Amino acid sequence: MPNNPIPVSANNPADAFTRLLTVLDTLRTQCPWDKKQTMETLRHLTIEETYELSDAILEGDLKEIKKELGDVMMHLVFYARIASETNDFDIVDVLNGVCDKLVNRHPHIYGDTEVQNEEDVKRNWEQIKLKEGNKSVLAGVPSSLPALVKASRIQEKARGVGFDWEDKNQVWEKVEEELQEFKTEFNVSDNTTIDIEKAESEFGDVLFSLINYARFININPENALEKTNKKFIKRFQYLENKAKENGRALAEMTLAEMDIYWNEAKKL
């Protein structure tokens, strides 16, 4: 007879979490695939699951969000299960650790600190992290983050300790300044050799300043760009499908012909 996990609990989160722990323990000891996994082999799968969750959130698909949250939760429990086998830590240590951190970093809730707004909370958070041993405010920004997300987090961290522009008009002036520098440096004839390394540096300054401005007007640049990516994909696939319906290949069509379908997609 197969092993049966503890039954589903309709309303008790603790029972549901215990059920997940029980299932993972069983799989870890009895499933050939699960028995082989290490933190390193799980890493790329966890990244994939996180991106799938991100996609579901951007699509507003609550059913898919629920599913992907479960997958991510399973991975987190799996890491703790692996660590427990070498007595480094277990899921209890993980949960108590994050609870201790949250209590310590919210002195306005669990202590006597007074705050006026969200910015005070963020400022206290960064100061407490430094007291906990972080050598730099920016130390908490993972080096492997995608560059766009990393730029946004760097700016948020710097803002948390007061290193920031005073208003959005100053930021937009910086955007225009960086754009003009880039245009002046690289708006050259086709026969001119461009210093790619310098071009990348200047273009990076343009992007960094735009991300900064987005932050000032409460736009998440990563979400904004990904929504534009999805919009382009949908329109381009419409173009491909319409061309196929009419027996045409995109490579054989003129740009003007493709624009007809592209504009139809925009209206849709």
C-alpha cells in the first residue's frame, strides 16, 4: 500500500504546512529523483519557478499565482530539509529566524520607536541592518540580480539613508542631460567607428537615470518593461498569424505591408 500523507485540513494553516513537511520528508527518503537533489541542483529550478510566479502576477492570473506559490513554497521547504540532514539548520530555524528579523526591524510595532510614514520605516530598516553587521547599505543587493532590477534596488537602498534627489524635476533634468550626452557622443555618421565600451557606459547612464525617474513617479521599471515585452509579443504574433492566413511569409513582405497588420493589432 502506498504511503498516504496526512489528510487535507480545510482551514488550519499549521496543519497544511505540516502536511507539506510530511510529503517532502517522504519524497526525500523514497523517491529516486528527490533523493538525488542538492541545493545546487535545485537552484536553477527555483529561479524558474520564481519567474513563473512573476509571469502569473503580471497576467493577473490568480489561479496560476496560487499554483506557483505552492511550487515556490515547496522549494523553500526542500532546501531546509536538505540542510537538516547535515544538522546545519532546519525549517524551525528558518521560520524563527525570519520572525526574529521582522520583529527586530519593526521597532515601531514591537518597540518604542515612532514613525510618521513609510519612508521612516525604510530608513529605520536600513539603519538596523547596518547595526546587525552589514558593512554597506548596498550589501543586501544580490550581485546576480538582473541589471534592471538591481539598479532599482540600489537606488531604493540609497534613498533609505537619505542619498537621493529632492524632487522628480531634478531627476528628469538628469535624464535629459544623460540623453543629450549620449546623442552628442554617438549621433555620428555611419562611417564613424564607435567606441563600444564608452557607448555602453553612456547608455547605461541613460537607463539608470530613467529607472531613477520611474521610482520617483512610482512606476516599477521591471514590470513596465515586461508588460511592454508581452504587448510586443502579442502584436507580433498577430502579424505572423495574419501573414500566414494570407499565404505570405514575413521575410517576403515589405515593412509597409507588415505595418498594416501591426496597426490592426494595436487597435485590438
